[in-house]
Amino acid sequence: MSTNNNPYWELTIGMFRTGILGYGGGPSVIPLIRHEAVIRYRWLNDDEFGEVLALANALPGPIATKMAAYLGYRERGTLGAVLAVLAHILPTCIAMVALLSAVTFLSSSKVVAGMIAGVTPVIAVMLGTMAYEFGEKAVKGLGKYAGGGFFVLSFLLLETVQIHPAIVIMLFLAYGTVHFKTVSKLKKQRRDKEDSA
């Protein structure tokens, strides 16, 4: 336990530091939490920290938030847990609000609009090239008529019937699997006949 007269302040500052300095997800923040909990404030010793970390890993949810909640609860009960979690996630929340504000501000900028307008044709060409290459592979694998027929069918399903693209993709993947297995069997039978002849 901490010997400081203001444990709420220690929890707030300690967990705020882990939130603002931690980068790269929960596991990368654990050494920072260990430094605050074991070395700086001595809320736990190394063995206790290891046991709590193992338990936190076994439970669902973000590990760093669970550790902050446990440390806060251990030091000052429910209020300490709430305070520690809020202090830990506050830097991320502030960063997200700041980034969203910057995106909103920049979206009305003529310079950014010009950059987007310059990139849009490049993206369109890249998507067109990718679609052409996929189409070429489909025609080579299925033949001209089947490839063209499936193109028309997919267009009708997406634009006329308005089926969700994920469902259309799943349907064609399922067909592709059956088609591939059928073609493989036919080729194998043909080879067997040629070998036996």
C-alpha cells in the first residue's frame, strides 16, 4: 500500500502516465503499469503483480484497463477503480477528439480537397486495373461465356436485386469451390482414361 497522504492523486497521476505514454496496445503498456505499481508507488510487489497480470490475461477485455481497474480497486475500492480507469483512458479519448476535430477542420480545407481530388483518379485507375486483372483470370479459368455470364449475374445481384456485396462474394466463393473440385475430378478422370488407353 502507498504511504502517500493522497492515494487518489497517486492513482490519477500513475494511470494517466500509463495512458499517455503507452503506445501499441495493452501488452506494450504493461511494463509502464508495472513501473508505476511496483517501483514508483509500491502498491504491489513483483510476485503479486505477476499473479494479477496472469489473472487479467485470463479474463476478456483490454488488459491495461483491467490492470488499472484492479489497482484502483485495491487501493481505494470502487471509487479508486473508476478513477484509475478514467485516468488511464483519458489521454486516448482526448487524442481521438483532437484528431476528429482536425479531420473535420481539414475536410473543409481547399488544399486537402485538392489533394483528395488529385488522388481520386489514381485510386479509380488502380481499382479498374485490379478489376480487369480479376476479370482476365476469371475468363481464363471459366472461359469467355461463363466469365461474362457471371459478370452479368453479379452486376444484376448487386445493382438490381441489391443483395449485400458480402453475400454475393460468399455465393461466388462457394461456387468457385464446387467448380474447382469438379474440374479437378474431371481432369483426373481424363488422365486416368488416357493412362489406361
